[in-house]
Amino acid sequence: MFLTNIEDVPGKTITVCHGIVSGSTVRAKHVGRDIMASFKNIFGGELKGYTELLGESREQAIDRMKGQAQQMGANAIVNVRFSTSSVAAGAAEIYVYGTAVTVE
């Protein structure tokens, strides 16, 4: 499955537009990560636990979007975009969307 954040797949021709596809996941913070984050807030530095959590969340959302596109018969997704939002105290949603297409 080709994924791109531009309007086409370079070197390929879009032959069918299947429509919009999306994937999302909502994740809550982990107590252990919160403890480490509080130390980082004092001393500074990357919050690696949260970086890993967001990376895992993005991958899960992408996999869900790809599954939706495959069910439609697509072999590529163009104009891929990400969005994040806070849905509750300590929980965030990762949302990814794009246009499912068939390319040749």
C-alpha cells in the first residue's frame, strides 16, 4: 500500500478514486511514564515514554486506515494527514485520514 501526503503517487497514474479513509486510536497516559515525565519537567529533556506512545498510536491509526482502504479495493492512499486532540484528562486521540485510490 502506497502512502503519500501529496496528491498523487510519483510515477503512477490514479485510475480509481475510492473515497476518504481514516483511522484513529485514543490512548491514555501510563502512571510510570507520568512519573518519569515529572522528572523531565524539572530537569528538561525528551519525554521518551510519550514519544514511544505517540509513535505506537500513529502506527495503529495508520494500520486501521490501510485496512479500510484495502476493503475498498485501493492500493494507495494520497493526501494523508494527521491530527491529534485531547479527549479527556490524560488521554489523546491520534487521527489519520486520506483519499483511497487505485494506481497503476
